[in-house]
Amino acid sequence: MQLDQSRVKQLIEDVFRITAELQRMTNRRFTPDGHLVGSLGEVIAANTYDLTLEPPSTKACDAKDRKGRRIEIKATFGERVAFRHHDADCRPDHCLVLRLRQDAGFDEIYNGPMQPIFEKLNVRAIPSNGQRQISLVQLRILNAQIADAERLPQVGEHS
């Protein structure tokens, strides 16, 4: 999937310009979150790492790489991400966690096999919403232990 990177960057900057103006006008928070952030992360990851996006809401898989590995993509502007509980027979193979920036760039927080994240999360009880949270600090620690050969290579532009 190839996108017009300069147009995507401009549109993301426009989202933040618009939300900042709404906040100034109304004294209410207008933070992009939820599906918007997730979709932004998926599109950015697909272009940067040459992934093929799966249909929305595909269980345990946001995209696949050229080897057919199931990729879970998490994006945030915050300091934590949440993972749903997956049955052993339906788990992603790999995970990308990106911390998005308002300049349409991102910081790669985690790029590696899903298993180390599952091991970290499985020591916690499953909350009623089925989502276990993990901090970006913890993910950076896990990421430091991933060999370069296990990472998805970046092929597209990113800032």
C-alpha cells in the first residue's frame, strides 16, 4: 500500500489544528482517540512496514506482512496501550506499537514477536472489559530485548 505521504501528513496536522481550535473556542477537550488513533496507526504502519491491512475488526490481526504473519498494530498518543485476551489458537504473531505525534510522525515503541507481551500480560487477571493494559515504558524494555532479525523492516518514509 503506497500513500501520498505528504498529503497524509497534512491531513493529520489538520486534525490537530481543528481539534485545538475547537478546544480554544469551547474550553472542552477535543482529543483524537479511539478508532481514529487506531486507524491512523494502522495506515501509517501499513505504509511504513509494507503491510497489507485486514478488514476492520478482524480478530487478532490488523495486518499481514509478506510472509503471512498476523500483525497486531497498536497506536497511542498516551503512555499505555491495551490488549484484548486472545485464545491460544487465535493470536497475532507479531506486534507493532507506535506512539503517534501531532506532526504526523511516530516513535516505534515495540516491534517484535507478540509472545513476550503475552507473557507480561498473562500474570494479570483479565478485567471485566477483557483488556489488559501495559505501559509504553514496559514495552520499551521488552523491545530492547528483541533481535533486529525479529523486527519488521521499515520500507516507507517516516519522520
